[in-house]
Amino acid sequence: IGSQVLEIIRNSEFVLKGCSCGKNIKKMEEIINEFHPKYVSVIEKSDYEYLQNKYPDIEFGYGEDGLIKTAIYNKEEDGTVINAVVGICGLKPTYEAIKASRNVLLANKETLVVGGEIIIKLAKEKNVKIIPVDSEHNAISRLLDNHHEKTVEKIIITASGGSFLHKNRTELENVTVKEALNHPNWSMGSKITIDSATMVNKGLEVIEAHYLFDVEYDQIETVIHKQSIIHSMVEFVDGTVTALMYKPTMKNPISYAMFNEEVKSDFPKIDFTKSFSLDFQKMDYERFPMIKLAYEVGKEKGIMPCVYNAANEVCVELFLKGKIKFLEIAEIVEEAMLNHKNVLNPSLDDIIDTDRFVREEVYSKW
């Protein structure tokens, strides 16, 4: 997402004031040389020292503090924050950006999954907009535009089905990491690709949708749509359904989020002169138990979505390292949930502490 944001900035009047990266310092140097940001944050102190020495006219930071400063850099100036980091590390930067009265274009699912009640309340207090970048929620927000909430019957989030759509539970016993990372429609990072295969990604989106659109979980339906052309749908009380369609590309929702309107582009178009199919199938909770668990923790609220998310993040890492099997991801996450008592109305510190505790607990067994 970050790279595609830069492509849009390159051809627009937007200016990159600050940015962050993980460990791809070579890529960051390319970004610095082209876009000349005033502030840059990295993960490692050694990378921070290297870049600071090479670019003395730029301010650098590192670690969690550096990531937060990226979100609030020169907070006296107007600016918009695009949060596309992966994991719970995106929570605090979002929180601080909203405190600084900055609108947030959000592609970090964990922000609302683990801290939705806190984030939405703060956004209302600060009169800040949280604009979804993920294709599903971006589609829903566009479909709901100018419609009264009382006319909405339900929202329907589509799911590609991931790498193993046509495999049953028995066939999943010994699937490899390489197979899991082979997504049929999207080119994504390894973590989100595994989450797509387990359907965790869709479960997180269900919880996000609850907070973004203020709808009850019973009003949120998920369906399998393997072509990834319809990105979400909204059903209204009169039985009509609207859908947003485009070929699988993140440039479309990113662009709409940044400009708040449709902008002429060279994005790939659907050719309706050629025959193609749009297939749908019911979500199978037995086949994809992780999405069923997501609905459960979403309804429980409190600290449980944090437990679900933290345990899953560790399990994905363990699977990618070959330490656990694919089907063990759901088993370990469910066990973590059973081992924790819910805490309602958790503070930001409660969430961070629980996240750390759950991670240590799961890691200790492997």
C-alpha cells in the first residue's frame, strides 16, 4: 500500500512530509532521494544512525517513538496520516494522530479490531475522520454515501477464499508455507496472505466494519467471491442491493481515500464486452473456524479481540517459520481465548499489556 500511495503522490499535488519503513533501508533511500521527506522513522537504531549520518538535513527516528512521531510530525500544520503498517504497532500512531486532530486514512486493521471503542470515541471528540483504505470498507463507505442509516438492512463483505479455497480440512493437514503464500488474486505481504487463507483477514474486517459503520454484527454478512471483482455490497430495507466493482487493485481505494472522489486514472478497467462470471458461495464456518471466532470476540468486545489478534499474529509467524502446521493456527488461537477472562472497557495500556502477555504465552509453548 505504501508503494502505491507513493505512485499517487508522484502524479499529484500531495507532498510527502514524513514516512516510516521496517527494514527495507535500500527502498527507503530511494524514497528519500525522490520525495525528500522532512522526517523518516525506521525500526532499528543501527539503521537510524546510518541514515542520519548519510542524510544530515533530514530528521530521523526509530522504534515505537519514531513511528508515533511520524504520525504527528509538525502537528501544528495541516496533514493527513496514512496508516498502512501491519499489526498492533499501528494502534498508538493512529491514537496520537487523532489526538493531534489529523484525519487518518486507515489500512491498519488492528487499530479498530483491538482498540475500536477507544479510537471511535476519540475521533468523535476531535471531529476527525477515519477513512478506510482497505478495498472492502472503502467500497462500503462509498455505497453508504448519501443513504440514511435506517434504510440499511445489512452490509455484505466479500472474500476471495484465499490460497486454499478448494481444499477441505483433511487436505489442509500438511499444506506448505509456499502454497499458503500463493494467493490467486492479490499480491500482498506474507502476514495478510496467510490471514486470507485462514479467513482471519475477513474476521478482522467484520470487527472493523462494526466500528466504522456503526452496524451490529448480525447486520454484517461475509460471502465467498473468488474473482475479487465485487469488493463489497450493501442491502437496503426494500431488498435492493448495490455493489462496487473493479479489477483487483489497491490503487482504486487508495486514490478514492486520498482525493475523496473518483479521479481519472489508468487503473485496469473491467471489459464488459468479454464474457466473465461472478460467483458467490456461503461462508462455511466449519471450514473457516477463524471467522466464526472473530464474530464471537467482536460481540464480546472488551479485551477479547486483542487476545484473538495477538495469538493469531504469533501463530502466523510460527507457521511462516515452519514451527506449527496450518490447521494449528486456529487451535492455538481458540486455546488462547479460552485461557483469558474478558475485561470490558479496557484502557490503551490494558490492550498493550494484554497483547504482550498473550504473545509471550503463545511463544513460550513453541
